[in-house]
Amino acid sequence: MSHSIIIFVCEHGAAKSIIAAAYFNKLAREKGLHFKAIARGTHPEAELSSTAVAGLLKDRLIPTESMPVKLTREELESAQRVISFCTLPEEYYQKAILEGWESVPPVSEDYERARDAIVGHLKEFINHL
């Protein structure tokens, strides 16, 4: 059975979206849900946040992407849901079901706090799938 795609988007595709996708996939697997998350950026950095990667590895999770990836229109249009940690261009809202989680604190300042905020959102989100 194929999986419906959930896209997590942050500006640089290097931290918040990476953490969200890794944790979403773990939680969805544990619940037997047929959803898969990917992480994307609107203006991707050259590499993943070392803070995010180190935090995930410490939490025994592997980032879903090996480097930040730019969100494409095709992905946007085919996704089951798009969850954004940043403001997206207006035209994106006509192409996908979007949800904004702008309240998550910066990963660079405090990985655990950011992760806990993301996981809190994820648990609520997964309960509505």
C-alpha cells in the first residue's frame, strides 16, 4: 500500500522540518498509519543544521533527508497536507491544504524545547488523521 505524503516546510529545510519529518514518521509507524513525511525548505541551506542532526541522533532518529531540499510545485500539489514553520507565498495556499506551526522556537537556541513543541503539535495532528 502506498503512503500519503505529509510535507513539513521551514525556510531553510535544515532544522524544524527535518525534526518534524523524523518524528512524524516514527509516530505514524508506531500507530500503523499509511503516511510518510518529507522535509523541505523554501530557501534551502547548503546543509542540515548540525544542532538538529545531533539532537535527532541522540534521540535515536535518522533525518529523513541528507541535505536540505527545495519544495517543488509538484510535491506541493500532490501532498496530503503541508505543514509550515514559516510564512509561505500566497499562491501555495491555492495548491495545498496548509497548516502553520509558526510558534515553534528556534532549534539553534534550544533543540529540546523546539523538539518538544514540534512533538506536541505532531501528536495532536496525528490524532486527527
